[in-house]
Amino acid sequence: MAMSASSAAGSNYFGGAAGGVAPGASIVATTRGINISSSRFVESLFHHAVEALLAGAVHPRVDVIMYYRAQAVPNDGRAVLDIVTHRVMEVYGKPVVQSAGNAGPAVGTVCGSGGDVLTVGAYTARAAWRANFGTEIGDAGRVRSYSGRGPSEDGAPGVSFLAPSGFVSADLSLTTGPRRLNSSVPYLMPKGYMVGDGTSQATPAAAGAVALLISGAKQTRVRYDPRRIAVALLSSAQPLEGYGAHEQGAGVINVGTAWQMLKRLVDDPPQIETEGPVRTAWSDRLEKPGRGRGLYERGGWRVGQREARTITLRRVSGPRGARSYALSWSSNDGTYESPASVTLPLDVSVAVNVTIHPKSAGIHSAMLNVIDPKTGALLHHMLHTIIVAEPLTAANRHTFRQEGKLDLLRASSFFLEVPERAGRLRVRLRSREWPITLGVAPPLTGYGTPFTASPPPAACTETKAKGANSGVEMVCTVERPEDGVCEAYVEYPSPWRADLQLKSLTRPTRYSVTASVKTLSTGRRSAAVPSGPRRTAQGQAIKRINRKSI
């Protein structure tokens, strides 16, 4: 709590001018009876989140609501917590800022479903890496590998934007005294201070940014509401080079630029809805099977393939008559092309053709932005994500091998087409230079689904070379894996590990990854998605809930 509160509103650090993002802002804590030791922890957590949201919404002095959450099921905007959150924002007119979660770097691990609810991922800037972690990264910053990634299961961005983590904040006064941050940093942190981390720091940093915008608007009589705040922040965010849109949303927020945009939003920004094709292990369970708020195709693509997809845009608010808007791409590696503009009448769906041409294997994500030519405001952004997976077939002896270099303090993913009747999937990582780590995520991403049993976990073993900062060999095995597109990822370990010398990390780490499957001699039914829907308590709750009754 000390880290989060001070990251948003701390002041007078070290007796000087340093502080949190919105120094002096007031904080209302709304903890509601959570019981971590209870056998009903999940129910307690859900109840806590709903009650905290409502307490903040009705409190007369609260201007912005911030909370942390676990990933909802289903992760496509229909979960009860998502519906409650959007409804609270609509009814009470207060911006809601929530955490993207710390379950990354696998695809689809974000704890939010997008929209005007602001879901915050974490990044650390170059200066913070140097000062607080004792290492040089050479460019603007890093999306933290733990930060939850999009897309949501229906293709929505999930992550709205990035905010800072890894900066100085307050600590509990119970700490014993000065302490060293890690073995790479030469100075001691005084008692009562710490360097924070996680989306638990990035989220209050973003909430502090929202508080600054609201404070300025109140003092200068500038109009504001959740929609305007979201448009201002998304319009001003700056994408980080080398990262996909599913990792960073619109990019890193900029409060100064957002303030200038907020002042230009005299008229109500029109609401625009989008829809695109979705092809995943989950897509036939979406509210509209095979269609979602974004374009998301997990597999079915090959390098060099060129195809067109049709998306639709619909303007649901604003003036009558047709209005023209610019279309632009961000975080696009050249995979996607579209017209440069679109004309949208009110309440009419307009088809737009998008050409897709992946030039390499892996994930390709980009944001299609709908821009108001009058104000330059980003009215809506639609995530496009395709995955070109590596096949594991008889032609390659069911084996994939990749050698590469992992850029400093980044993560990298490989996507594998696991065939039917696979008895065992084994992924092996070797690195002689640095103890990087390996993980495996199943075709059904996130924390599981209400329609199937939890996927079998990957059992991983690690063998480290002797000596600090030395190499590693790591093997992850999944017995009877789901068929479909599986993700294997490599990443650097936590910078807080006491046995690491980050200052000696001066160049990318070379590694090799080998993946193989052992097939069964007899057929068996796929475990990826059952043939028919199952009645579950979660599913019944989704079906019953009245969106207008909260």
C-alpha cells in the first residue's frame, strides 16, 4: 500500500521536491474484507473488487478510481467484473484505472478487456534502469516482461497504454534501515524508501496522471469525463520501438501532451465500435462466434502469405450525417495495410478491407487508429493480431530449432503448432552467457477457461552453470498437450535477484531453443475446445446479468 499510494501522490521525498506523479493528491482506501487465508479466496477477491469499486464511485471526494484485479473469465469483456466496472464508470462518470496484471510475457495474459476503462501495463525508462538497477539498455525503455499482454480473447487490445514502474517510492516505516537495492547498485536506500516495481506501481502512476488532468480541468473550467480523459491519454501516448501493439497498447503516456489534447476536446468525442474476425481455440465461444472487437487469428498463417480481411467500423454517437476520419497504423512492422481514411454515417456499419502479409514467423500485432482530422484526437484504436506458428510435423520430424540473441532485459516468444495426438511436448533452452529463463503457455491462454479443465502445466527443470551470471539449460515438458498454437517464451530473470550482476549485462544474450513432440500411435479427442458448451456457474452468471440493473 505504501508503494502504490506514494507512487500516485507522494511528496517531499528526501526532504526535497521529488515525489509521486500527483504530489499532494488525497487517497481514499476502500479495502473490503478480503481474506487471503480463506478457502474461498477467489470469491473473497471478487466481492472485494466489486465493493471497492462501488465505495469509490459513491464517495463525494473521489475523482478517479484505481484498483488491481485478477484476470476475469471469460477474458472477452463479458465477465461479471468487466460489466460491473464499465457500468460503474458510465453511471457515476468517474474514470477507472486498472492493472494489466503481472502474468506476462505470454500472449493473452492481460487482466482487462479495454474500452474506456484504462488498463495499464508497466515499462521502465532508460534512466531508471541506470539509476536503480545499475545497467544500460541503450534505448528509450523496456516493457517489463511480467506486464500482462493482450489481446483479450475477442481481439480487443486489453492493454490501454504503459506507465512507469521501477522508480523510487515510499516504504513502510517498519523497515530496519538503509539497504542496498541489488548487487549492481553502489548506493544504499534510506529507511522508509524503496524502488517499487510491478503493475502495482505503474497503475497508481497512471491514476496520478489522471488526477493531474482532472485537477487542471477543474481549475481552468476545461470539460472532462471518462471518455475525454481516455481520448486525451491515448492520443498522447508514444509507442516504444520494437514492441507490438499487444504488448503496449497505445504506448507510453505523456501527461503534458494529454493536457493539451484535453483542452481541444470541446465537443463530445464520438464513440466508435469495431468488429473483426477472430480464429482461436476460444473463438466459437464468443458472444458472436468468430467475431470480436479486434482482429485476432492465432495460427493458420504462413510466412509470405497475403490475404485480405474485412473489418467493420460503426459510429454510435456524435452528429447526424456522415463524417470522415483518418486511418493510421502504429506498432506496425509492415504486416498490415488499409485505406488512409473512412467515412462513417451515424449508426451504420462500414466495411474496411485490411491486407495482411506477414514476412516472418511469430506474432504480428498493430493498432489501427481512427483519428479526428479536426482535433487530431485518437477516437478509437482496433488491435490486429495474427500468429505465424512453426509447424511440428513429420516433414521436420516434429522438431523445431531456433538460435538467436535476446536483447537486453527483453522477452521473446516462439509459437509452435502442436499436432493432434501429441503425447508429449518438450522445449529445451540453452544459454552459455546468462541465466535466462523459459516458459510455456498453452493454446488457451491466460488462467484457464470455464469450458474446459485447466490445461496441463509445463514441468520445468533448470540446470545452472557454476559461477555468477553464468549460463543455463532449462527443459519444460507438457504431457498430453492440447493441440493448437502453443507459445514458448524466453526472458531475463527478475533484476531483484541477489545473485545477478546486472552491470555486467552489456550485450544481448545468445541462446538456442529446441522444441519437439512425441505423437501417440492411437487417436484421441482434442482437449483444446469441447464439441459443445458446458453449463457452468460463470456461464450462467454471464447469461443472467442485466447490464442496466447495476
